[in-house]
Amino acid sequence: MSSDTHTAPAAPPPDAPVLEARGLTKHFPVRGLRSNAVVHAVDGVDVSLRSGQVVALVGESGSGKSTIARLLARLYTQTSGEILLHGEPVTAHRGRAFRRYCRRVQMIFQDPFGSLNPVHTIRYTLTRSLRIHQPRLRGQALEDALAALLDRVQLQPERYVDKYPHELSGGQRQRVAIARALAADPEVLLADEPISMLDVSIRIGILNLLKDLRDRLGIAILYITHDIASARYFADETRVMYAGRIVEHGESELVTQEPAHPYTQLLVRSAPDPENLAAQDRTGANGEPPSMVRPPEGCRFSPRCPFATDLCRSKVPDLVDVGDGRKVACWGYVGASDVEPAERDLIPALGSARVGVSA
């Protein structure tokens, strides 16, 4: 065979991740102290985002959800781990390489008023985004693209294009923020609690808009929320995060209807049930999240877990497969063959009592 023969690179599989994080870790130094202490915001997290799918990242405040979004947006630089875009490592965080990355990965922030400049009209905000990411647009082509952006987020161009952010409702401002992200024609949207600052009555409209964009444009979406009920409605896959680590992930319907990890059970029990508020189960784990400067050894949920044993408090459990494509980081789901003989008696007993939430 001739040495000049070249083999074309293999095409990626159709379900290959668009954006992927492997072992993502972020530690923030504690300022003002004469020590090397750090805040363990994110420790060893894996996330895969695929075209046309929504992945929800669920957890209470301080669990590290927004930090992951900012790491994926390259607003922060990771302490360790890697980020891959179509299988290629991402290192850019400034200059032209960062701008090229931003064309493919865009972020929607939590506060739609704070993320829009109040001194500029909607026309200026969206036109600037279009000119940055599509510099050849001029004249009528630019006006047409501007109108198309507003139409895409279900706002009438002639009514809203010359308004200022303070003249819009919260839902309308968030739609403008989404339109600004779409100006780059991205492959990935990182939505950091996009409905938490909005009235309950208009939240479903924003989620339906994002669903429509996913279906029509095939965009991969990372949906960050503390509301596990909205994750069930909106997301294909849910990853539950606690104290900087993923403790459970799988198909949203399974995770929310049959929660396996004690922390996921806590989140589900905490979600209001409008059909049975009086009888809602409020028992189980209690207490406060741990210090992220000195996090607990072993499972970070162990100080709050009513089922914790000495093994839970001393060793970190791996994410193990519990069937149906779901994984859980809990010693109660680890087989005895995976634990040292002297520690087998310390495995917490699960059984049906530990699930604790009916479908």
C-alpha cells in the first residue's frame, strides 16, 4: 500500500455529545485569609449535552450548578478536568478563539433585567449581537434578521424593537435575552435558572419557548434549576447535584417519580403537591448544606442523611448503575463485592423503605 494514502477521519456518531465536560473541577481561593483554603465549588462533574436534548441540573442554592454553566461558557477557567466541543478540547477564554466558541455556545442568565443594559433599546442590544456574530449583515438584511429574532421568541418586532428593558415585563425581557443568545445561531444554550425570577404565571411560556427552539433548531440545552418539578416537565435527562458533586442522574421521569438517592428524595418531597398539601410527607433528611471550604469526608450528604453509616462518612461513593440507565452515588446501592470485607456490614440497608416517595 502506498505511503501517500490518506484515510478520511471517521464521522462522529449521530448521538455524540456536542458539548461535554469530563471530571470538571473548580476551586475558588478564599481571599483575606493567610492560608491555602479553597471553596470546593465543583468536584469531578461529568456532563454531556446532545443536539435536540435538554439536560437539567437540579440542586439547592450553593450546590455548584451556576458554576458549571459559567465553566462551560468559559467565563471561569476550570481547576482541573476538560471541556470538549465536538470531541475537541476547549481552551479558549479570550480573543478570537473565545468569540468563535461563543458563536456555538451561548448562555442565558437568571436575571433578565440585570443582563440587559437599561440605557439601550432592544434594537441596539440585538443589532449589536447580530453584528458581532454575523458581521456581513448590513442594511435591510440586518433589519430582516432583527425582525426574525423577535419573531422567533414570539415578540412582535414593530411593537417591541424600540422599547427599553424597563418598559417590558419580566417574561418579555427574558425573551429578549433568549433572542440575543440566538443571534449567534448557537448549537448549545446554557440556561441558568431562566424562569426563577419570573412570575409563576409566565414561567411555563418561557419553558415552552425553549422546548420549541430545541425541537425546531435542534439546540442542546443545559437547564439549571432548583425546581425538580420543572425538570420533569422540560428535561429529557436530570442530573441532581449536591455540594459540588452529581449524586444521581438518569431519565427525568424516573429520577423525579422514583428518586433513588436520599437527597433526590428530599428535593421531591420539598416540591409542593397542589393535590395533597395537607398529607405531604415532610419527614426525612434535615439540616443545612456543608461548608464548601471544609467539606465532609466521604459522601457530602452524610451529615444530613438519616441512613448514613460510618462507611458513608469516611469514603466517597462512586456513581453506580442501578438500572434503566440511571446512576446513583450512594453506598446503599453498591454491591457488597465492591467493598472491603471489613466494611460490608457498614453498607446502609436500602430496600423499599429508603425510596420513600411513591410514583
